[in-house]
Amino acid sequence: MSISFNGKVAIVTGAGGGLGRCHALDLAARGAKVVVNDLGGSVDGSGGSSSAAEKVVEEIKAAGGEAMANGASVTDVAQVEAMVKDAMDAWGRVDILVNNAGILRDKSFTKVSDEDFRLVLEVHLMGSVNCSKAVWDIMKEQNYGRIVVTSSSSGLYGNFGQTNYGAAKMGCVGLINTLKLEGAKYNIKCNALAPVAGTRMTESLMPEEVLEKLQPEFVTPAVTYMVSEDAPTGVIMAAGAGVFTRVMVHETMGVNLGTEGDMTAENIASNWDKISDMTDARLCTQGGDQTMKIFELIGKS
């Protein structure tokens, strides 16, 4: 099976370097017309320049592809809407959105400022919301859309010094968990990437020999698959160094303590091993699945 994006239009945010650049290049090489978005700021989000995005556009055009550079900040709704309008004016549709733009303001929870916390949420989470919102009705009308958000193991599992980043990245998963449901009847598929790669954001955190194995292009096939015609939906895929895994949130069957005298914190403590037993754990695909499972357990009792 060969994945092609001929006739498709893609927007990739934060595509001036690192992961976003690799995503944009691969989509373009497979036939997509690409909006290469990048504010051009530093890792902490300060500053700005369109030169990085323009350089990627030059790479795409040199290889025979079509692309345009865009310097919108994903935190600015008006700029995001103008970016989408530019794509529509030029190419008439938007089929793919890869929410990749991000910044870091790492500090321990004691030291992180309210400003640093909010800004990281604004870029990662609200940036994904703003861009997804701007293309949503277009995708509904054309009955086709593919959206990827960029999550992280810091959100899925935690990482010291990244309460702001982790909260934002887990929020992105919550976003696609509902978008997958609302977009289903419109053939809009929404997925999340949890990448492990050596980029500007991680190069100071890893030794050189590790970074060599974590090239950003070793992650991009996951994105290419998740925005393809036959993509799954509601999936979290982890990718790095050529390894691809699926992250799945399961819920144990648990125990029914009833609603009377046995329903105590002490009985939760004494039944903790059984409550934590993954033997019959279920994959819940929407909130109602949890409620149904609860009543199933009550019925068995």
C-alpha cells in the first residue's frame, strides 16, 4: 500500500525545523500542498522570524512540491484564521492539520510562574484548539479531514519540571478524544502523537550519542500514517528511533462495594489490589463506556 496525498492540502504548525519540518517535507514529497507555519521564535517562545518557514518552503519547491510560508502565532485566533484563509484562497481546501507548534518554559512546580504556565498552555493546548477550530467547518463541509495533535510522555506519564508542559500535552489528548466523536460522521479523523526526538526543545536534555538515534525524521512516518486516507481515529501513537507503539487508556473492572455500610475508604484500601487488577481491564472509547461498565458490574453483583 502506497500512501499518497495528491490533491490534498496540509497545514503543519511549527514546521520551520525539527519534527514539523520533517512532517511537512514528507507530506509534500507525497503530493500534498503544504502551508509551512512557524512563528520563528526561540524555544521559550520569544522573538519571531519567517526565515525558518521560508527555508522549508524553498526545500519543498526545490524538490518539485508546492508550499507557502506562514508566520502566524497559533495563540492568535485572527492570525490563525488568516492563515487558513490564505490556504483556501490558494488551493480551495484544507485536508490535513498537524498541530506541532510548541515552546518550553521548564521549571519545578515551586518555581514556575503563572505567566510561564499559562503561556505553555496557550501555545500547546489553545494553539491546537485555535488551529483545529479554524479548519473544522471546512473539513465538515468537504466531508474529509485529518487532524493530529502533538502530545508527550510528559503529559501521559509525567516528567520532573514540566507541570505546565505535561498539563498542556495531556489536554491535547482530551481534545482529540472528543473531536474523534464529533468528527466521525464527517470523515474527520483525529489522533495524537507522542514523539521522542532530538530537536531544539530536547537537545540540551540528552547526550549526543542518544540524539543521533532520535532524529526527528524517525518519528514522521507515524504522522504520515495518522493523516492518511485509511488512518485510524482516536489513537495515541508514540514514536521514536524507528519504534512505533500505541498508547491505550484502560480501566480495570474494579469492585462493587455497594452504597451502604461497606462503601468505606477502609474497604477501598483493603480491596486495592483487586481494584488495581488489570486482568479484565476495558478500553473505553468515550465517557459513557465507563458508566456502562459500572452498571455492568453492579448487575453482576
